[in-house]
Amino acid sequence: MSPSKDRAAAELFAALYPGLAGWCRRLVDDDGTAHEIASEAFARLWAHWSAVEEPRGFVYVTAANLVRDHWRKLDRERRAVRRAGTEAALARQQAGAESSVPVRLLVQSLPERLRTAVLLYYYADLPIREIAVLTKRKEGTIRADLHAAREYLRAGLGERLDHTR
């Protein structure tokens, strides 16, 4: 990169990294993992720097994909723990988790197109117009996906609340 591109990249990093890392932290509930994901998203941006038209959207979409991969890995680990018969250890671990875990698990269980819209709109605070451009879908489709996701989450939260009574 040229010195002016280096400076632009450094300014972009300084402007976006704290927010991106904080967003990832809320999704993965671990500082170290959040910083790894945010750093990897920027590393991938630098690798594609000349081809990326919207760097902010690129790092958030990349981070959303990395968060999804992280969730999948955690899910595989949880299944392995259950198979190994250590459900008591898992229960102790979950008992100490934040109350946002059920919502996070519900978001994780959304179909990918709904989950992406939810993560970018509610967690990354991107406008519908920008999400439509980034995902190459119509704004009306994004609105419909957000509506469907809210209904799914509402139903899932209702079931979870019913089970705790």
C-alpha cells in the first residue's frame, strides 16, 4: 500500500475497531475471542483492500460470519461434552452465564438469512439500506426478514419463559 493508503487504513482501523470489537464482545461473551474476531475481520479487509468498496460493511459482515463460525464451534463442543457425559459441568458453566444467553442462542438458531439481517441491523446498527447493498438483496426483503426474525425470537422467548414457570 502507498503511504496515503496506509494512513487511510490506519484511520479506518482507529475509527471502526473499538465498535467492532465491542459488537463482537456482546455476541460471543468473551473479550479475547471478540478481539480475535475483530482483528481477523480487519486482516481479511487488508487482504482485499483494493477490491472493497464499503470497508465498514465488509468488516461487519466478515465479523458476523466469524461469529457464526465461533457459535458453530461452541455448539460442536457442547454436543461433545454432552456425549462424554459431563452434563453436570455444562450446567454449572451455564448457570454462571449472563441472562442474554437464551437470546443469543435463539439468534444463533435463526436461518442464516434472518440471522445476518438481525446481526447487522440490531447489533451492528447498520441501516436497512446498507444491509440491502451488502447482502445484495432488496430493502423490502430485509424488512421482511427482520419481521420474520422478530416473530421467531418472540415465539422462542415465549416458550423459554413458559418453561421456567
